[in-house]
Amino acid sequence: MISASDTFVMPARERLLRTVLSLIVRHGAERVTHRLVAEAAELSPGTLTYHFADRDGMIREAFRLYMHDYQCGLDDALAARPLSSPGEIARFLTTLTTLDPSDAELAVLEYELVSLAQRDTEIGDSVRLWAACLPDAVTAALQAHGQANAEEMARVLIAICRGVEAEVLSRKARIFPDELERRLLRIMQTGC
């Protein structure tokens, strides 16, 4: 049995950053303020200012935490279930793609991140490195399966997934996983 002393307690700074991320999903990065975060975390604005001197730094740190979590999750997922066939690649990409508007939090967060990177050079380089993680992993898997033009194919597959997410976010479309998976597999097999 786990006792109270054995349970994991999230450090205050990380808890605040996770609060920032959840607020970004609900309100957008531009509308997140120290006051809004303090209210959501049930802290005084002074406590928040102790951890984050300015709003922009707080937003950047929250996105860095998200990118770190994403990278660790991607590495763990690939270690647990390597992309051993084109079908597995299609299934993996489908799993990573937001297909239902009611489950779009991560996609919203990522689009907010990319939007901020366009305006904020301090985080832009970090985002470009982070954004290469998935294409690099898919390219390596495609190369391992003898896919011609693996890098180009990875870009096409991911672009399709991003397009699907745009449909889900902008039009509230619901995409069925088996349809997307078949489409990605067909593109890998035929090259179109």
C-alpha cells in the first residue's frame, strides 16, 4: 500500500506551468496573465511573480515543459512499440492525430505554440528542434522499411495529419481513425 509520504508531489513551479498550459488551451496564449494563472492555481499574484518575473517568460517555460513532455512521450512510445511495418507507422501517426473536436486540447496547445514561435525568436529555435522530432522518427522508420524518398514521404504523411487536425479544429469535423490509417497506408504503398 502507498502511504502519503510515498506519493509523488509535483513541485510548485511545474504545477504552475501545467496550470498555464491548461489556461492556454482554454483562452489562448495571448490572454493568459499572471492574475489569471494565480486565480486558477489559487495563489496570490505575488507567489506567481516569485516563480516567473514576467508573463512572456512564464508562457515560454510552459511551452518548454510541454515540448519536453512530448519528446519524452514520443521516445517512450517508440521504445515500447517500434514502428516495425508501414501499418504500424500509419497506426502510430493516426494515434498522434487529433481526430475528434472534443479531444483537441493537445492540438490547440501545439497550434498556440507554433503561433508563438512565429512571433518570439527566443522560443522559435526550440520549437523548430522540437518540431523535427516526429518527422525524424517517421523518416527513420520509413528508411528501415526501404521506402524510397523516406524524408519526403514522412513530410507528406505528417502534412496530411496536420491537415486533418486543421479540419477537426476549424470545422469541428470528426475523422474516423480507420479511414485515416487506411489513407496513410495507401500513400506509403502507392506514393500518392
